[in-house]
Amino acid sequence: MNDQPRRRPAKPHRRPKKDPVRFLAFEALRAVDERDAYANLVLPPLLKKARAKGDFDGRDAALATELVYGTLRRQGTYDAIVAACIDRPLREVDPPVLDVLNMGVHQLLGTRIPTHAAVSASVELARVVLGEGRAKFVNAVLRKVTAHDLDGWVEKVAPPYDEDAEDHLAVVHSHPRWIVSALWDALGGGRAGIEDLLEADNERPEVTLVARPGRSTTEELVKALGEDNSLPGRWSPYAVRMAEGGEPGALEAVRESRAGVQDEGSQLVAAALAAVPVEGRDSRWLDGCAGPGGKAALLAALAAERGATLLAAEKQPHRARLVERALAGNPGPYQVITADGTRPPWLSGTFDRILMDVPCSGLGALRRRPESRWRRRAEDLEAFAPLQRGLLREALKAVRVGGVVGYATCSPHLAETRVVVEDVLKGRGGEPVEAEWIDARPLLPGVPALGEGPDVQLWPHLHGTDAMYLALLRRTG
């Protein structure tokens, strides 16, 4: 008789099941981290490929998009929560593991996905992309996360507001502390305003279209979208908002470059420059930093209505090609060139109107590019400063006496906005330029809360736009 204990039969090995939605979202997050890619550029081709294979329908695409953008927007908050659930410094967790964890935390705390489904799907994804050992770690951490809802976790991991207001807001609203500080300085005011702004940065922005004058109309876009999926622009006469989302590229007017996707803030900047009264000649316009072409296309259409010519200049050749694509088919005369606005090929006093939408930190578009907040550093602004001043200084030389320059930037940071303009006008770091401020506020009719002027700063929480800045200057000598 055999007295040896009977062994239980081993469980059959089960291959992990690949969830195409979560796997695609993981791929996008890894591209953002490893290649410094932008989600708005990485995600569409991944979704297109998945649809072509028959793996995705509309709901799948919507979920993948939510997982990617929700995880990126709330990364700071989720990092703090994960850090509270592990026994090692967060920096010692491999980035792919942290991506799976944060995506799981988002499903648990930021969506309506049931708890058991969020945990099991995340662990299954970990088995596929990380292996069995790390999947067990993911399982253990996420089960700890289920102990509280988002408000409960925030109360545990965020320092009290009264002890450290900026750090509290940074954790609660998922922004780096230095950005919270910079935005607060630019906005001014008390706690309510900065909290509204930070919350707006974490909301999904609407898709806004622009009907380029003389080439398309808002009525055409509304008809193409259908009344159920279209809303009028808040401020721009050329804007139509897509109420339920969708694919703008499916519209004939967009495919033909008669219309495009463009935030209302950008539309207002171009329209305001075009609306400034100019005495005498008004036939030569310049977009000095034209890539990727949205403002240039609107300016070209407005210029064509008046018989003016637009020169669109862009330093980077690949961005110049994007400008050419945006301007394709414009009925009026225009030219696209590859040129550096700080070393311009044109003569002084050549142009009547100039837009200089300068390279910047992009802190005004954190709704659209949430990963930028984790990629940028405060010291980056030091690198932008000489370029921004150089571009504005050369623009003021390139415009004729009596002509107008619009200095624009998609950042509300004071070091990239009013400080740049004041430094150039006062000759700090270069020769002083004879120019005067133009009050830009009347040139944005109907837009409220534009401040004391003469420049204007748009805000996501006040205007529903990106945080675009605009200063209008007239050369006087």
C-alpha cells in the first residue's frame, strides 16, 4: 500500500487573454513615455489600424481614448495614490508597470467601470505585457486602491491646503507644483479662480471647427454635422463646435482644407489681427511662425477677401509642408516659405500686418496635450525667452510704420507674455523699438472677462478656449 500523499493535479497553464482596447491604450501610453510622443498624434493612427482590422467599434475607440487621456491628465494624483500603496519609492517602479497601474487606478477611481472588472482587466493586461510576477504586484496594489474612492484617497495623500496651498492643488488637480504656481501668478485672485482653471485643464475639450471665409460657411458645417452634433461657436463667427465628437476628417470641407479643426482662441487671435484699423496700404500680410498652419489658413482667407497677399513663413521644413497643406486651394494669392523669423529674408518695413505666434511652453493647451505638464520644466522657459524676444523684435522691424504686429502665444505664463512685450518695447536685451500698444479688447467683440488691457489673456475656465495670449502693437517710427 502506497502511503505517499496524493498530489493535486497541476492547474493547466492558461495563456493570458489580450484585451485589444486596453492593450492599445497601453501602447499609446508607452509611446508617450518612451518617445516623448504626443497622445493626440499617437492615438489616431492606432485607432485607425484597429478599426481596419475589425477589432474596434465606436465604443471601443471611446474607451481607449478615455483610458489614455484620463490616465495622462490624472497622472500626478494617481502617482500619489500608488505611492501610498507600495513599500518602495515610486521612482523604483518600472515605467511600464506604472502605466498599467495608473490606467487601472483610472478605471477604479475615474470611470464607472465596476471594481471587479477594472481590477481583473488590469491584471490580465499586466500578464500580457509584463508577465505573471509583475501581474501579481499589480493585483496587490489595485486591491489596496479599492479601499477608498477618489475623494477619500485625495484626502489621504494631499497635504492640507492651509499648510501648503500649492502642493495641495498640485496633488488634487494633477499638475506639477511649478505650473500651479505659474498659473496662479498669471491668473491672480484667490483660491476659487485657480481651482476652476486647474479643473478646466482636466476636462475633455470640445472639437471646434473653423469655416474659412470665402471657402466655407458655418451653415455648411452645421448641415454636414447635423443639428444634433453641432453647436455655434461661443465667440468666433467662423466657429462650429462638435457636440458629440466624431471624426472631423470625414467632412468634405475639412478634407478639402476649406475648413479645419481650430480652437476658438486661435481663431480670435487671427481675427483680431485682421480687424485692427490700418491707414494706407494694407496688401502685405505675414504669418512669421506659421506652422502647423491653422492661423495662416484663416489669415489667408481673410486677406483674400481684401485683395491682400499672405506670406506664411515657418522655420521647420516638415511644419512648412503642413502649412502648405492647410493653405491648399486658397483662392487668394499666398506663398509658403521655409525661413527663420529671427534671421528673416525680407526687408524692414515690408509688411502691413504681421502675426508672430511664437514657440512657447504650451501651458495654455494642457487640456489637449495633458502629457506636456509632466514633460515641461520651469527651466524650459529660459530657453524660449531669447527666441520669443528675437521674433517679436524682428517682427516690429519687418512691419511698416503705421502697420500692426500681433504677438501671440499659447501660454499664460507671465515670462512668455507681457514680460516679453515690455522687454522688447523698452529695449532690454536689444535696441528699443518705437511702437505703441493697441487695446485688443474691442477687437474681440462679445468676449467677456478680458481684464484691464491693452493685451488680452483667454482662459479655459472663463472662455472655453485654450489659454491664448495676444498683444497688438503698432509701429510708430
